[in-house]
Amino acid sequence: MASGPQQNPKLNDSLVQILEENFKKNKFPDTTEVMLISAETGLTEETKWFQKRHEQWRQSEGLPAKVGSILD
């Protein structure tokens, strides 16, 4: 029986806590760190989560959401 792509579990409070703790340690995790976070959480979309979370952080700091803006 062929299985489809692995679905990410819904982000519950404990998963969000793990992701937030990792974000506080490093806002720009490299590939190895993302793989370790993936193994810890069972998620496959951490990179997107970090991108969205980084945009939120930049806005909270009064910066443009996207890196590379002319206003940076």
C-alpha cells in the first residue's frame, strides 16, 4: 500500500512551545537545525513556520516584514 506525503500534525501548544524556544535561540536556523527540530516535533514545515514567525518578529520591532526591503 503506497502512502501519501506525511501530513503535519496540527500545531498544539507543546509544538508551538518547542518552535518558539528554538526561535528565541536562533531566528535563522540552518538546514541541520531545521532537521533536528523536525525530528523533535515530527513536523515537516518548520521552515515556513520560521519564515512567518520571523516576519511577525520584524513587524513587532517596527521593521518591514520582508527582509531585503528598501527600508531595511
